[in-house]
Amino acid sequence: PAQSQFTITEGLNDVPILHCHGEADPMVVPAMAQKSQVAVKEMGAESYELKTYKGLPHSINMDEIADVAAFLKKVLPADVDDSCKVELKDPSSMSVKELKAFIRNAGLTGKALGFMEKSEFVRLVQDHRAGKL
């Protein structure tokens, strides 16, 4: 239905497209992904890759994340001067509000039950970042 609203900007036909789709997606059936691939190629896309994931519903999995990371590494220029490097804030310099938001967003709320001291929240974030959890 949205095909009529989609266009490829003139001169950008060579921009690579990665389309990832779960083969068990009940919301957007795989046949629609294949129709999208045909339509976008007909509009002039020169580099369109459709990757499907067996058993994956309307979600993501680690294989898909790895494929997206590899795609981005391949198509984006190298960050030779570290200008795009992300510096993570030191947990010990975070406020308790920031620590709680990090813990909530990382899905670690259950591990923070009963915490009373800021140092406990800091340690949890540090352990999470170090891959100890």
C-alpha cells in the first residue's frame, strides 16, 4: 500500500539497501518483503539485498543484528580519526536517576531490586558493561 509513497531520489540508485525479514512474521508476511524487493528494484535500486531469518517472528535476533553490523561496516566509511567514537559516561559520575534509567533500559530492573545505595547501582552498570551478567 505504501509503494505509491516510496521513491528513490535521482542519483542515489546505487545506495545499498539491506532489508531483513523474519520468515515467521505474522504481521508482515514474507511475501510482502519479496514484493517490496521487486518494487524497489523496479524503481531503480541497484544494490538491494533481502535477508530472511528462519523461524523469526515480527522481531529481531542476534543473526540479524550481526548481519546489519556487517552491512554497516561494509558500506559506511571507516572512522579513521575516531570522530564518531561514542564515549560512555562513567557510571560513578551518573546521577541515581541516570543509573536507574540505564538499568531499566538494559532490562536489569530485576537485578536492582532492594538496592538502596548509589554504589550498588554503579556496580550493576559496571558489571553489565563488562559482560559479567
